[in-house]
Amino acid sequence: MSTNETYESELAFQADRRRATVEFIKIVSDLWYDKSIELVLFRNQLIDRNVSEILNLHEYAGAFVQKPISIFDSVEIAQAIKTLDIPPAKLDIGKLTYEYHLEEQKYSNAISFVAEKLKGASKNEDITPKDVVLYGFGRIGRLVARELMTRMGKGSQLRLRAIVTRGKVDATVLEKRASLLRNDSVHGDFSGTVAIDLENEALIINGTTVNIISANQPEDIDYTKYGINNALIIDNTGVFRDKEALSRLLSSKGAHKVLLTAPGKGVPNIVHGVNHLENDPDKIDIFSAASCTTNAITPVLKAIEDTYGVKSGHLETIHAYTNDQNLVDNFHSKYRRGRAAALNMVITETGAGAAVSKALPVFEGKLTSNAIRVPVPNGSLAILNLELESTTSVDSMNATMKKYALEGDLVEQIKYEMSDELVSSDIVGSSAPSIYDSKATIVRKDGKNVILYVWYDNEYGYSHQVIRLAKYIAKVRRFTYY
């Protein structure tokens, strides 16, 4: 074949791939909006993705399982899912495609394969949608709002009904709130519409009304006046940090459960995927989603503890600067944090090392920790220096982490990265709270000491952990196939 013929063949194949991707996007949308079935590709979201993004995710999927996974495979499996009567579910089409390649000879076609793999979906209990109120509208609150509204679908799970803020609600305030939701300097534009409804003191997000409630204290609020009942209150103000204070949020008429988006005292601190099942939402009313750093390191530490055992270790987190630091040098109640955040590396403390034991008691007293705030607005890195009970090697350690990222209870939490060129801006927008950098792993010659590098989007990845936990508390988790 001549060079020109090869080139023409490549063009034709590229056109076929992109045409198939358009078909795939339509099936993904139909399943989501018609049946509340969400497809993901090795935990990467597919809803509202464009053609190039979908193809890039397939490239990652193929490298991850070291077996080609093409868009044509995904279309075949997605079409099979569409033909079956499956209740609301979240399905990893990457895992399904990978398994179909391995077991194809056992089945007459893709439909029979998918029917066998998803037969447990019919046993899934009916889900009652849950009203959600965001108490506060800061960095985490706005990202949670974006995700809740983008993944609303038919509203069969979590329904964002209101946002509680302080101060008057007028046209200027509403427009400022709307603008902050629409545009974000780190995460880009919101992939939806946001308008204001001054008469009803509300934001209209993707055509759905979200009330803006002004209140100085939770005791003043009656959510039922807005048609909100048995609501999950997600507090992201940072004001209420212990059980007594958080209990005040339950005093509002129409409130049912509370979820704090920070470490809490006297309440269960949950890292979803690690210890959420140990805390029954039928018996507990107030939960904490712990911190972004705790959510980053705990899944990895659980995998290491279960496989090798951990004697002791040290955590150093290289953390993006946050709103509690100063923009320019000024007084601050904590040491060093008063210096200009965007100009300095700032050594400060973190409680993440000790907080791990709240989710994994086996780590009580085993970890020391510290933090360095650095001049980036988002995207952080945890460095784990661990003494192990048993020996390992770089290849063995990476194989262990890849296994946990591919199957088991931590697949939503751990993403396995293979790039030699990975830097902090690359992980912004990742929904996984723990991004394991396989190329940076260091193991001492005797195999008893390891240094692991775990990246995390301290805003977006953490927000997804908050939403996962919210779904568990609200009892709206669908059938999943990971």
C-alpha cells in the first residue's frame, strides 16, 4: 500500500471512529435521561463529553488494562444495555468491555453477556429521591451544586432544592451568586445554564428552581415553606464543626440528615469506600466527609495495610493554597499563613495523618504528618513514606495498586496513573480522590520502606466523595457494576 493509500485509509478509519463516537454519545444520553442508567468508563464520566474526550478516555482505558478497548466495542456493549430492562444503575462500560473480550467465547452475543453480568440489577430496591439543601455556597458548595445539577437526569436520586446564605437576597446578590456558579477560574465554565428569579429569590439552574434562603442561624429556617421535606443538609460553611453545633442544622423544619464537608468532632468521619458501611444512616443523623487530604490518602493506605501491613509512616502533603491564607502579607492567627499565599511555600500543620485512624483504627498512632502550602490554586500531592510489615518491590507495589484501581471496593476512590509527564494541572477535574502516580513509586532495597506519591484535586475530587457519601446517607445509591 502506497503512502497516500495508507493516509486515505487512516482518514477513513478516523471518520468511522468519530461517527461511532457520536452514536455512542447518543446511547449514553438516552440511557441516562430515559432510564436513569449512567455509563462510565473506568470511573470516568461520559455524560456531556464531546467526541474527542470520549476517544481520549478510550485510549486511557486501553493502556490501563493493557488491551485495546475501542469505541466500536463500547457501542456494541452500550446497545446491548439499551435493549435490556434494567433499573436505574451506574455501569462501568470499560469493565464490561474488558470482561467481554476475556469471556466472549462463552456467549452467543453481547446481549446475552450483558444480561448475565447485570442479572443482579433486577434485585435492586426502588429509590425514593432525596431533597438536598446546601448550607453555604463556597468553593465546595458550588462544585457540589454543579455536579448535582449536571447529573440530575430525571431527578431519581439527589435533588438540589435550596441554598442557604447570609445577608439580603436582591438582584445584585443573586446575579453574583449566579456568576460564581457559571464561571470558575480553576474549573472553567459550568456546562449548563444559570438564570436568576428575583421575584421568588431563586436561581434557575438548567431550568430547575433552586431557592436562595437567607438566614443568620438554622433555627430560623422552615424548609417546608419551599416544599422541601426530609432534606439532607450539606454544610460547607466551616462554622459548625462538632456534634452540638451541627445538631442545630437539624432544628430547621424539613431537615432530616446533616453532612459536614470538613472533619467533625463527635460525629462519624467517613471516607466513602473505606468505612461508610460501618455507619448506618438509619441510626445516625450527622456525618462528616472528613478532609480532602484524608480522602486522598486513606484509600491508598487501606490497600497497603490489607496487602503488606504498615508499621509506621509519615505523610507530607504539598497542598494548594486555600481561602484561609492571605493574598498579601497580613496578620493571621496561625503561624506562617499570614504570608502571601501566591508567592510563598508555607509550612503548616495538617491533621490528616491522625484523622486516618477515624476511618481506619489500625492506623492509630502510626502516622505523623505535616503540610506545605504552595503557590497553586488547586491540585495537591500527598507523599507517603511507609515502613511495611512485609517486603515488596516497585513492580509488586504498582501491581497491587493497579488491582485496587481495577476491581474491588475502592475503584471509585483510586485512579492509577501511568504518565511519565504527570504534573499538578493534569489532575484538576479528576473525580477520584486518590490518583496514584505509578511512575514515582520508590522502594528501598530491602523492600520494607516505600515512598508513594498520591495526587488529588482537593476541590473536585473531594466534592465527588461528598456526593458519594450523600447518596449513601440518602439511601439513593443505585445498582452499580464496577
